[in-house]
Amino acid sequence: MVNEIQTHCDIEKAMLHETIKTKIKPEANKATNLDDQSEAFLSIDKAKLITDLVKTKDLEILRTFNGVGGLAEAIQTNLEDGINGKDKGKRLIEFGYNNFKQPPPQLGFWYFLVEGFKDPTKLFQLLVSAISLGFSIKEDGARERWYDHGGSIFAALLVIGLSAVSNYMQIRQFDRLSKISNDVKLDVVRDGRRQTISISDVVVGEVVFLKIGDRIPADGLFIDGHSLVVEESGMASGKSGFVGVDAIENPFLIGGSKVADGYARMLVTSVSGMGSKMGHGGCEYDNQTPLQSRLDELIVLIGKVACVVAVLDLLAIAIRSFSRNTNNGKNGNWTDTIDIPFVARGVLAIVEGLSLALTVTVAYSTSGMMGDRAMARKLSACETMGSATVICTHKTGILTMNLMKVTSFWVGFDHIEDGNSSIDARVLQLYHQGVGLNTTSSVYKSDEYFGSPTEKAILSWAVTNLGTNIQKSKQDFEILHVETFNSEKKWSGVSIGDRNNNTLHLHRKGAAEMILAMCSNYYQKTGVEMSLNHDEKIRFEKIIKGMAASGLRCIAFAHKQIQENEPKHHDEDGSKTLNEEGLTLLGIIGIKDPCRPGVKEAINTCKSAGVEIKMITGDNVFTAKAIATELGILEAGPHVSNNGEVIEGEEFRNYTEEERMEKVDRIRVMARSSPLDKLLMVQCLKKKGHVVGVTGHSTKDAPALKEADIGLSMGIEGTEVAKESSDIVILDDDFGSIVMGLKWGRCLFDNIQKFIQFQLPANVAALVINFISDASGRGVPLTTVQMLWVNLIMVTFGALALAVEKPTKELMQHNPPAGICITNNMWRNILAQSLHQIVVLLTFWFSGRSFFRVDEKVNGMIILNTFVLCQVFNLFNSRKVEEMNVFEGLHKNMKFLGIVGLILVLQIVMVELLKKVANTQKLNVEQWGMCIGFASLSWPIGWSVKLIQVPETPFLSYIRGRWI
């Protein structure tokens, strides 16, 4: 039975392929004309076959197209020159857009609003407010009491609304970051020219260049390349695996997979709009940031206190009312005062301002970082960056300009300064082979080079100084095997066959001391091959050290003519490579990569801010030391090499765990390091209690980027894998942008502390004043509507005013913040301002009528006006936590002054014009002056208390050390 089923399946498959052939052959015989815009590229059936080709990985279907070349002809693509740029619009219409990395569905404002009504605390507030309103309407009628109790319901709704706004702003900020992060750039060839385009601009028929670390932009087929290995993401199973890709057995490339090794060109056969197997990625949404977690605990504590006060106040009122102790012994109506305890509930609305303030501040700081060329991929990245104590950075491209140029050239023991005229023709021919074919770079025009900065520098030098003709080399030689460069072995190799005389050649290129160790002979510039003995190796090592001490990166070239039966050995990954011994040294070059302007000053800024800089580089120890000394990471002097500040990666790797933990703090430079060494460094530093930032740009940096507290990838030279593993992308690859990220991170934390320092005095004052007043039987001075107005000032305007404070130089003149929400200095300031407001307002409440010679309503208005103005004056105090001069830099912050002006205008309108709605009374000039005078005492009090010294250890840490 099984055999019959199998036979039946084979017959059906054979019939399917015959059907495919009949559909394809008539169209394949048509002339393909790239300029013909009148015909469709493909029939519907044929387009579906090509779309399914990569999904099914069916070689039989590919053969019916006569291979990749035939398929390219079918979709009107020239594999050498790419698509015709004029066809792009037509291809988009027929095949669709490449909607790579679709973000998750956006959550709208109404979603968060509905979620707010599911909160038990908020529902309780609404329920009690509604009951209060119902009793009041029953007793006094709707017309008389709807202002106060309606305002109470409105205040409860405001709390829910503010929470929804806060959450919505946070998700929108994430969506904006995701949109920017998903704009991946890649190289294609169009109209015969290599170009860089966005991944969303990729169309079917595109010829795309792939290199290590790239994410494959769409489904497609392998055209040519070497040693290509991809990590396929299993869309159905969720599993991943490494797969070799070649032109014969497996030419299929799945969109979303990562290039783990090698390089290649691919032909795009379907984009994500056609059902390509694209993966999703982009920014990562943090459900809750660390600072938000600490603030939430603070919010819960204050909320519980407010609820307890509200319940106690309610009980006191109920007992007093039913015992007929109110209204001078008459039968009091307890609904007249039932709204009073829910002034404490109004305080809960203020507490919601902490979440809003954090959201606004994070959004502002993240936008500020973006303006300074640092894009946060996670919403928590900005605040974590502000706490960094160590930054482990690589060298090339971030500390240096990545504008490399060959400035020194040695053949044998001769320094070549006059081009190639003095070099023997045979040696020169070997250079043409070793440079032109052992490279991942390419030349499209005489002055257009593509590839890594190092490869481009070597290629440019060879073409200009040595007269290398890459196209001729490719015609004369066949590339048989390629060993791509990686950060562990630090060299690349190529095996080639001479088409003219059938000889085989092996070329190596890489770190000079490593290539030198593989050599048994060397060429003189005259073409004489000499034996390389111990003394001559030492001479070459001195040449290398001399160039390295000048800050040059030293690259050596070596050659060996091989036999077909030359024995091979197996690498750790199982691949076969030729024996790397017995090579002949061709020569050594020195590449200069100038340091970036401003990097030394940026490093000094980090030092003054208590942030330690460690340089981790693949260069040799002499080059690394020279660059580190030039940039100020190391102090100049011979002592550096002997005190453990400079080591090599292998030495660090071979330490025991205890030795690494003991020595890691002293290390400033780690040379000849691998990504594994960087990962070990990050792990050790984290165990020592540091908040670690690490930079990276290659695929193999991904583990270290993920392990670090803050991963910093490069926007220009970084691979997509590195970017997706990071928290922040440095868009211009400049170390100065990292320092700006530090500033914005500290600014975020500083602004949150300012808001807490501004908000808590009003919280404390409102709770104490209303509780004491109500417990005394006098009622409360502030109605619900009036407290609602104070809430608006503190929550909305206060958050906006303090969130837009920009980073200052002072932020980088002290050690990183310790993650404490409220310091002892803040508690000192908060208590001083709270006492000032409590004393003034309680005095006004109990003695104001006789002191001001006014009735109760005007006295209540004076209390409200003074309370609001106290918050305005304290807004200025809150700009500085420890500094004495709270007005410093105020003229540069026009937004702050504008918000203060808006608060004052609205307060005047409320007092003078909104008598009925807000239950207010007009004040004369003298009364306004009294309000301003007593409120302005906030400034001298704030200045005076800063003279009081307080201990550094937060006193509440003994009770709740984790949240405060």
C-alpha cells in the first residue's frame, strides 16, 4: 500500500513538472527586452511558481527555468548590470512592495482608555464620586451641587485619561523608533552601477550584495559568491540552523535569514508582499523600564497613604454627622461634607503625574538623543545609558575616522616610496593576484570602490600605486576556494588556478605578525626568494613594531604555489583548508586611520563624569597603545606596559576566573582581542557591579552587545545582526555621540528627580492641610474642582516644564547616578517646601478672616491662590536639586518660561472670571500682593535649606532600600 502511494506521488510530481515546462517554454522563447515596457514581466501562473520556488526549495522547478540565469532572463534582469532603474515602478505594481519587518499592530488611544477603567482603584474612585453626586442631588437638587461633585467625577476621569495618554505616548514613541530602525540599507546593482538603497525599495529581479552580518532582504537565489553560510530562521518551527548555500545543491536564500559567513550576490525572486518568508524585527518594546518600576512602587506607596487618609476622613465625617456634632449641634446633612475626603483622592490624580512625567521625559530625551545621532532601540536604553560606569569600545571607525590610507610599504627590508618601478615584475604579479583576488571589495569605476574601509584602502593603493587590474586578474585566474576574514584568525585567504598554465596558488592577507609566523621565506624587491631565519624574523618584527608605534595598522601579504594533491587539514567548523605553513612573505603595508576630531575631549569628559573607558581592539599591542595614548585613554610613559593596563586578548582569555575578576578594573586597553574576549570582559565587569556599555559592529559582537547593560552598535559600519542585538544605534559611528547619549540619559534621570521634588510638596501639603482642617470640624479649604485645577498645574504643566530641561555641563562633572529616586538632598528640599506651604495655608485657614478682614469665601480664594502660586515659585526651585542658583540657564529655556507664563494667565482667568464654575471670588490688588508675597518665601527658604549638609546614604533605604 505504501509503495502504491509513493508511486502515485511520483507520477503526480512528474506531471506537475511537465505542466511547468509547458507553461515556461513558450515564454522563455520570447525575446527579453529591458526597454520594453508594454509587456508584463510574468504570467500569473509563472509568478506563483517563482514565488513558491524558494519556499519549497525545489531544484526541479529551477531546472525547468534553465537555472538562475534562465530565471533572471524570465524576469528581465541582467545578472551583471542588475535591473533597469526605469522598471522599478512597473515591478512594484506587478510584484508588490517589500514590507520588511512589519511592526506589530498599533494599539490606539481607546485601547488604553478602556484598560484604565479596568483598574480597581480608579473604579473605586468613580463609584464613590458617583454616590456622592447622587446623594447631593437628592438632598439639594442638581442645580446647586453639580459643580463640586461633577468636578469630582471629572477628576476621576482625568486620572484615567492621564494614564491612557501616558501609555499611548509611550507606545507611539516605540512605533516611531521601530519605523526608523527598520529602514535597513543594502547594496544592489542597477543600470550597471552599484548603489545603496533602503530595504523597502528592493523589488523582484534585484541583484543584491550580501556580506557577513547582513539580513537577507527577501526570498531569492544564489548567483555567485564564496563560503556563504546563512542562519535560517524557521518560520514554521521557530528553530534556526546554519545552512551552506551554493549554486549547485542549495541556491535558495530565505528572506529574514542572517549571513553567518562568506559573501555573495543574490537574485530576488519574491518580496514580502508576495508571501516571502520574511522574519519580523526592529525595536524592542519594554513593558516597563527600570526607572518606571521604581516610580511605580513610589506611586503605590503614596496612593495607599492617600487612600488611608481618605477612609479615615470619611469615617470621621460620618461619625460626626450622625452624632449631630456638626452644624452647631443641628441635624447636619453629612452629604454636605462627603466630598471633602475625596480631596485625598484628588491627590491620587497627582500621583498619576509621575507616570506621565516619565513618559514625557523619556520621549523628550529619546528625541534629543536622536538629534545627537544616537537612536534608542529600547525605551529603557536612554535611562540605562545615564547610569553607565564603564564603556568598552572598539577602535576602528568610532575612535578613528575610518578614512584609511596606505602610508608605508615594505618589500623585504626595503621601504618602497616610488610606486612599483623598483619592484621585480614577478613579485608585482603576485601582488596583483593577492590584492585583486583575495578581497571582498569591488571596483565599478576607476574611482568607485565598495567594501570595508580596510579593503577599500588596500584596493585603492594597489590600483593607484601598483597598477593592479582586477578585471584582468579575474580573467586570468579562477577562484577555487575563499577563506573569509574573521576576528579570531585575523586573516583571509584565497586559492586560485592560473587559466594559462594550470598552476595553483595560495594567497594570505592579514595581521602582519600572524602572517609572518606562517612564512618560511620572503621576497626581496629584486624578486630573489630568501630563507626566513630567526634573525631576519626579528628584523621584520622590528619593522612591524616601528610602524605600529606610529599608530599604523600593519597588514602583510604571503604567497605559496601549491600542488593539486597538497594535504589539507580540518578547521574547527569541519571545513577543509590548505596548510598555512611554508608561505613566502611578499611584503608589509602600514595603514593610517586618523583619530576622530573631538574624541580625546569626549574621553576626558567621560573621565570627569566617572565613566571609565576601555579600548578593545584587534590591532597589535603597539598600535593599540599608540592610539590609546594619543586619545588620552592611557597616560604617556613606559610604565604603562608593566602595570597591567595593556594586555592581549589571549592573555586575558587564559586567566582564571579569579584572576580576571582581580585584574579587570586595571585594564585600559586589550589588544589582539576577539569577540569572545570582549564578552568575557563585559561579564567580569558586570559581576564587579558596573553598569557596562559596549560598542560593536560585527555579527560576532552580538553576544557582547546582548550581555552588556547597554549595547551600542554602529549605524554606518555595523551589520544588521549587531544592530538588532543592541540597545542604541550610533548613527554616525562617532564616540562623541555616545557621550551625548550619556548626557541625555543623566538628563532624563535628573528631570524625573526635579519633577518629584516639585510634586511631592504639594502632595504632602494637600494631605496634611485637608486632614487637619477636616478633623478639626472646620471643613477643608480646597474644593474638589479647585484641587482638580492644582492637579492640572502640577501634572500637566509641571511635567512639560521640567521635562524639557536640556543636558548641562554639570551633569558630566559628577559620578553616575546610583539609581535612587529620592536622595537625602531631595528629601531636605521637599520637607522644607512642604512645611512652608502647610504653615502658611493652615494659618490662613484658621486666622485668615481676621488677619485679612475678609469673609470666608474670599479667604478660601486667598488660600487657593497662594497654594497655586507656591507651586509656581517651587517650579523654579525644582530646576536645581543641589545647586544654589536656580535661575542659571533660565534665559535659554524659553519653553519653561512660556509654561510658567501660561499657568499665571490661566490662574488669573480662573480667579477673576470663573466664579460660578470654580467657586472662586475676585481678589483686589492688595490681596494678590499678599498671595504673591507669602508664596515667594519659597525662594529664600529653598536657598537657605541647601546650606544644610545631609548624609549621603538615603535614610529611607533602611526601610525600603530597593525602591527609594
